Amino acid sequence: MPARYSDVIRADSPSLYWRLGEGAQDRAAITGTVRDASGNGRDGTIAGTVRSLPGCLHGAASRDMDGSAWFEASGYVTSGYS
């Protein structure tokens, strides 16, 4: 069985990894804090409009249940890390 997408990303030791899967419903607004899944504690903050969408990696084929994020023109993530 193939590895989960998130496991492949973490194996590359990223400095931060925002999965952006916080929205539970299709087109639900993602607001507030996005958690850093790298293990480095570098959370970000959503600004503007960002919505949850079923992702191309969503579901049993990828073994990864997070969706994707749709950033409207005003949407972005801020953090104190570069």
C-alpha cells in the first residue's frame, strides 16, 4: 500500500508543514490558526478568505483524509517564520 502523502512530506524534514485541512465541510471557511504538522511548532494564522475543498489527494486512495484549501483573492497565511 502506498505511503500517506503527509508521511512522504514529513520524511523530507520540512521546516513547517501546514496541511490546511482544518475545514470539515466542502467550501467551509478555514479561520484562525493552522497547525504546523512538521513537529516544529510553527503555526500560522489565516487572513482573508480561505475555504476547504475536497482535495485531489483526499480519500482512501491516498490514505490521507485532509482536503485542500482554496485561497480567494484576499486569502493568505501569516507566520513569524521565513
